[in-house]
Amino acid sequence: MSQSIKQLILCILLVLGLGTGTAYAEGIKIKSVELERADNDWLLNATFQIELSPGLEDAVQKGVVLYFQTEFDLTRSRWYWFDEKSILVQKQARLSYQPLTKQYRISSEGFTFSAPTITEALQVIGSIGGWRVLDNTQIDPSKAYTAGLKMSLDLSKLPKPFQVNALNNRDWNVSSEWLHFPFNPTGQNLIQR
């Protein structure tokens, strides 16, 4: 291979590497998760870091409402069959922009909050505290469980033209990876990253 072809290939690889680096910076990352027992319930406290692309931030400012869905599941391994899915709970948060007050509005399960910047609004959406995810009667303390947590942008709640756009545009596919961790009904359940 000639030297100029090698340099061209190296330049292409560097450009591709830089492109994936900037795309990776945006999205949702799980920072911490804690399951705590309160009387007969298990409450989930979690912190997510949410970063939107400039295109999504612009869409919110122009009136597009974004819905973030948080999912928690609890499974129990079985050696003789598929894992038993004991619990699946979902929670949704709505993010919108109010142009008259120049405020971002967050709504989730009857709770409404306003924030002056999109950064503060995303911090509110990414902070989950005291979410009741399971009842102590739904689990057996003598068994081992695996808990899972994920947050994503719910594309099915977008207006139809944006749903089509989301299929072709990576900026609209904002999601965290599933975080699976062992759940011990008798011990401490805290994960920090």
C-alpha cells in the first residue's frame, strides 16, 4: 500500500472515532441506584445523568413534548426453565417548554415542577426518590433475585412525524443501558457508578 492510501485510511478512522465519541457523550447514564425497605414496601432511589443532543433541545424549545420512561424489573433465576419475571414497574416523566414564562415544565405522576434551564429540568427528571417498586409480600426472602433498571426516551409518545424522524436519526434514540444488579431482600442494595 502506498503512503497516501495509509494516511487516507488513518484520517477516515480518526474521523469515525471522533464522530462516535461525540455521539456517546449524549444519552442517559445511571449514576447510582438504591433499594431501601420502608415498612412493607421497597423504595427505589436512583440518579441518572441525561444529556440531549442540540437537535432534541431545539425540538423541546419549539414545542415538542418529550416523555422519559423509567423501567424497573425483578427476576429470579431458575435452573430448569427461563428466568421468572416477578415484577415489572414503569414510571413516566414529561418534559415540555412554556414559551410565555420561558420555563421548562416537568410532570410525573401528579408532581409538577418548573425549571429555568433545560439542564436543571433534566436533573429533576434524572433524580428519582422514594419510588415504590415492590411490596415485601411479592418476594421470598430466601431466594436470590436480580433487579434491573433502565431509562429511555419514549418514542411512541412523540407526534407521528417525529416518530418517523426518530427511526432515521440517532439523536432521537436516547436510552440508558439496562443495569442489572443482585437484589438481596435481607441486606443493603446500593450501587454507585
